[in-house]
Amino acid sequence: MTIADINILARFLSETDTTSLTAANLLILVNASYERITGKLIAETAGGRWPYGDANYTAFPTYTMNLVNSQAEYQIDSLTMPLTIMGAEVLNNSGIWQPLSPINLDDIRGKGIAQVEYFKTDGLPLEYEKRENIIVLYPAPDNGVSVTLSGGLKIFFLRTADVYTSAQVTTGTKEPGFPSPYHEILAYEAALTYCSIYKPERVPFLTAQVNKKEKELLSFISRRGQDDRPVMSMRSTNFR
């Protein structure tokens, strides 16, 4: 379902037109729904073997940064801020990517070490801490002795929806990046938000439809990896 179709359906469900529900306002409602649904899909597939990602993106969800000598903290660009970080790697001085182990402040302090004292000597980073929109490396990279500074940090992540722009609404051909049988949920949610303010008599029907369609979408997305099969294995028992 294209964005043009979604907008037509949203106005039909809310009994509005381009005057009562303008293109600008409808874009806000559709994008808000799009981001909410994307967050639900990411949460539903978290920890699974096939995490959800918006199909409209063409670039792989990987963020590459330059490393700086003796600098441990790296801020992620707000324009590419991930919803979920999947892992991180650094490039050693031989051009080989090395995986980093995640760690947090409790892990560090649990070792009886203050954070500022942890891996004080620069070298090849081995661990990383996530703190708001900052990645902290332990140890901080040295000046190319054991780590490559240029493009030397890679972060794997999951991102929010590839939301619509007003230009894409004008073109009218872009589809949501989740499975097509469930595209209409964006129209129902947009109509529900509008009607909750201006036409409350429509709210019960729209609420029921949104809940039903969301449940169906989440059920589908959690079962889409049909090539994965559970494997039974023998487990030894210690009788001592």
C-alpha cells in the first residue's frame, strides 16, 4: 500500500478531506504511527535470529567512525542514532576487525576498580560501554600502534522507521518498510488519533481495528524465520 493509498484510507476512516485533515497534519500522524510500529517490531524480534529492519533503507545498518588517539568516548551522530546497538568492532593495526565485548559501569565497579582507573593505558580496545548516545572504549585507542584510527570503529545497530517526507507524499509511491499485508495499520492509527479529538464516536471501532491489526502483525513478524528449526540435543546429567 503506497503512501497515497494510506492517506486516502485514513481520510475515509476519519471522514475528512484535505481541508479538515491537511497533508501536513496527516503526514505527522502517519509518521508517528510508522515510528511506533517500528519500535514494536524491533522489540518483538529483539534477541531473535532475524531482527526487524525497515526495508526502505538501502545502506546496511552499520555506523563507522574514526578513532582518535587516547580518546575513549565517541558520540553517535544524532541523525543516525540507533534504537538498538547489536555490537561493536575495532580495526587492529593489521587490518583485521576485532569484536568488542559489551560492559557497563556496574561490571567495572564490580571488579573493585573505579571507572577512570579501568584500562588507563591506551592500546587495542577490548570492551565498550553504552552511555546514552556515547560509546566508551576500554582501553582508549593508541596512536596506530595496535589499532587503526581511520575508520577504525564499527557499530552495528537497529534504527527507527524510514519515515515519509512531504516530497514523498507528493510523489505518492513509497510504501512502508514492513510486510505489505499490514500497511493499512498506519491509516487506521492516523484516523484513530484524529477521531480521538474530533470524532470520538469512531474511536471504539478504530481502537479495536488497530489492536487487532497490530496483534496480527506482531504475530507474523515473530514467526517469519521459517528456515530456522529447533534442534534437540542431548544434555548430560551428573548423578554424583
